[in-house]
Amino acid sequence: MIPGQFDYVRPGDLDQVLAILKAREGEAKILSGGYSLIPLIKLRLAQPGVLVDLRDVTGLDRIVETDDHLSIGAKATHRQIHETPVIRDTYLLLHDVTGTIGDPQVRNWGTIGGSVAHADPASDWPAVLLAGNASIVLRGLSGDPHRLRVGDNPAAAGDAVRERVLPARGFFLDAFTTAIEPLEVLTEIRFPRRPRGQGGGWQKLERKVGDFATVGVAAVIRLAPDGRIEGSGIGVTGVADAPFAATDAEAVLNGNTPSDDLFRQAGVAAGAQSRPAADVRGPIDYKRAMVAEMTVRALDTALERARANA
Amino acid sequence: MTTQHITVDVNGTSQEADVEPRLLLVHFLRDTLGLTGTHVGCDTSNCGACTVHVDGVSAKSCTMLAVQADGRSVKTIEAMADGANLHPLQQAFWDQHGLQCGFCTPGMIMQAAWLLEENPDPSEEEIRWGISGNLCRCTGYVNIVKAIQQAAGELNAADSAPVVAAETTEGQAVTAEPAAAG
């Protein structure tokens, strides 16, 4: 398949990236890996006028744990995240999900920022961001984006760079649609630092290895010293127009003592809150049932890990 | 039509060309450079027939633009054999009947080569996960796994062989490389 024509630029820093976004507003797409975007361009489902490759922008692939959070640069590849010691040892949910995205070649080149910004309704990362109450860091230009004409130099026009930190809940608006503004670029994903008593689990049901999720569920629970669940997060992908937080399931869990019966109730609540479409991956009832089952399994893993971390 | 000038090290040779940004890396390799060993299979990043190494990391060249490879090094199946001597992976695919039609084989071998660089002594399960982005419609994978196991053994033996040989004659250590291992 031959893609339509487009321009390609590889700016050296974020200011230049933002300047190009402004100069070519409405027709620019950020390229960060390309394993989602390039297939869409080949199929001519996307026809950007210019691709802005982040490859030469340095400092965007750092993975750092601070006192408050785990920070993952937008350009970090799935494989890099998978193999980072602090993630392998402490953030097991992130280690799990980065082992199931696509296939080895996709994980070698695909990035967390690209995946999150692309927001495929069946992609894996959004469920994990929702379950883990992550934040998304965006860099953009302030000022009136419509003031400049194509070809003007935004930097010379005195625009200030601004940063926004958005919670994952509210970020995924619709299929392939996020809260990122046209003149913003995603720079970082932040997860709260893992506290004692917290664990996470990931379950992905797929027809074959490398497929998109029929259903994907990420679960996080935090246990109080008395063994009750004092906080939980359930992120679900593949069964709605956009990945969503199963808040009804979280309400079932919070404040209660973990049990098979409680997890089953939470699973049923998550299934009821999903809005699957019937397609080659199965009919609606099947998908709801699988949301329930995958939720139970993800919670089982999360509970085991939460107890091991008490 | 706007073109961009790119310089790509392909199999050890610096290649320069003016290309359209929309030119896929696999078409740059096959059509511009005539390196037709890299195949186009599904053309939708599923099958892995187009797998090459970019800066030493396996990639699906139908899902990468040639301009993305600018300034990088690319290794294709053509660079695996040393003259008339097949690479241990190529020989192992032959020995173990790791192919029938052979269409997936270049990509399969490049992915296996990357896998063995990352993990020189993989278990069967690790091999199967390692090639999970490469589809074969003929073999059922059993003989492909066997071939990769054979090559892993030979490459590991070759890695340790020069150390032993160096204690006797240095000259033999050089010639004792892959082909002698068995």
C-alpha cells in the first residue's frame, strides 16, 4: 500500500515541534514510533499534511521514580519500559502490559506517548493509565493559535510555552480522540508512586498473540492495614468507544474486604458498564461476560501483589 | 513532489538517495537498492516477512518510512551469509526444514537473529514469544523453533570456541568460527 503524499520534518527540540504544529495547524501529526500511525496512513484512513518526527528531540525517553511519582517520557518504547529495573521490580502492572502490546517488533519501536495520544479504543495503555490514576503531561503554546498565518515564526511572535497536567480520567474522549489540543504535544506519563499495600494486575483476552484486545482489564487495589480495600482502579479497553474507568466496579470494591464473591460482583458491574460492539471478536453478551471474567482475574493478581507488598 | 535526501548505512555500505517522505523502508530496500531478499507479506505490520534490523533492533520495514532510517544503519537478510558460507541460522533452517515455500524465511531469520543477540540461550517458550510477530503458513513453526535452537547452540559454541583455540593456535581461532561449529 502506498501512502498519500505528506511532508516529513524532524525537529531538534520541542520548541521547534510546537512551532511546526502552529505553522501547519490542522494538518500536522506527531510521529513517535509509527506502529499505529503509519498503518493508518497506508490505509489512507489518516492523511496528514506533515509528519513531525520526535526522533531527534532528546530527553523524552527518561524513566524516573521520584518521591511522588513514576515518570515515563513519551518516547520510551514499550520494550524499554518492560526492561527498566524499577518497573520490573515494583510496577508489575506496567511490566505485564508492556509484554503484551502488539508483538516484539512493535514493542521495539512503539512508544507509550504515541500509543496514548493515538488512543485506539482497543489499545492496552489507556486501561492501565485509568486503573493507575496516571496523569498525562502536555506541552503547548499559549496565546491565540489562530493569530498566526502559515509560515509565520511562532517563536518570534512571543508565544509562551505552557504545560498542562491532565488526569487520565477524562483524557480519553472517544475513539482516537483525546483531550490533547492541536497545538500540544504529549511529553510524559506520570503514575503515582506505588504505596505499600498496593498491587496491580493485567488481563488481556486476544484471539491470537499480537492481536488487539477483545477485552483488556487493568486492576489496581490498595489494602488498608485491616485488610479492607481502601482504594481501587479498574481500567477497561476494547469494549466501548473509548477505554473507560469501571467506576461502578470500584464502588463495589472500595471499603470492603476482598473475597471471590466481591470480585465477582465487581466484574459483573464492570461488564454492565461496558458498551461493546458486536464484531469479529464476538457478540455483545460474550464481551460483557469476558469483561466480568477478566476483571476477576486481574483483581486476583492485584490482590496477591498487594498482599505481597503489605 | 518533494523529495528528501537520506543517507542510510545498508549492510555496511553507505547509501544515499532522494526519496519521497511516503516511501516505505521496505520499498527503499527492494526497489531503490534492489535488495529483494526482504519480502512484503501482509503490508499491514502483522506478518513480519519484512523484518530487518534498524540500528541493531528488529523492525517491520513495511511500517517504517525510509526517511525514518536516515542516518541509521539497516541490516537485511543479504548481509547474513559470509560469502558462500551460510549464517548458522540459515544453515539451521536448511538442516531442520524450517521452511517450505520460504516466503516468511528472511523475516523469520532476521527476527531470530535479533532474538539470539538479546537472549543467546532462549527456551522453547522464549523462542515462540520471540517470533510471535512473524507468521508462517507452511511449517506449523515446529521446525522453525528447532532451527533457532540449533543455531543458538552453534552460535554459543562458536562464541566459546575461539577462547579454546586461542590457547593453541591463534590462526585457527579465526577460521574456526561458525561453519566449524556443529
